[in-house]
Amino acid sequence: MNYSDIAITAFAVAVMADLFLFKNSLLTRPAFWTSYAIILPFQFLTNWWLTSRNIVMYSPDAIVGLRIFSAPAEDLLFGFALLLGTMDMWEFWGRRGMQQDPRPNKKNKNEPSN
């Protein structure tokens, strides 16, 4: 399995998980696309910096070859999958009341102290 296969699989799994496993449907929400629009320029900048200086190099056999701002298209798919997966898990666990503060004995600031 090469990088292209992994990126496409990650993208597909993230989309399917959003729609059918977590049932968040983040892909239908403007807030998700706004978040992605904020993150995407930084992803382009980071990818451009790393690849244009040969800090990160891709084997031509491992990628399709399509580059956007010096970044392989696979990086964009993988970054999209990471963002969508992270936001899906955040929504999923938040809806289930995941404890925000791991300290169980924390007192409420509004409660009078003894």
C-alpha cells in the first residue's frame, strides 16, 4: 500500500465515519467548512516549506504526482481526514458528556467555601 492508497483510504474512512458511525454530519455544517478554510492555508504553507526545502521528500512511485502549492494531493486528503476525524470525535464524546475536567473533586467556583 503506497501513500496514495493510504490517503484515499483515510479520506473515505473519515467521511463514512462522519456520516454513518458518529452520525455528526459535520460535512453538512458551515462551521466545519469554515474551520477547514482556516486550517488549509496553514497546511499549504507548512507543506510548501517542508517540500520546497527537501526536508520532506516523496518518492514519485508513492504519490500520484499532482501537487498543489508544492504539496502532494495526498497530503491534502490526509489532512482533511485528520481534521474531520478529530472534530468527529470531539463532537461524539462531547455529546456523551465526556468529563471536561479530569479532577473529580474540583469545587464549583460559585459554591461558598467552608
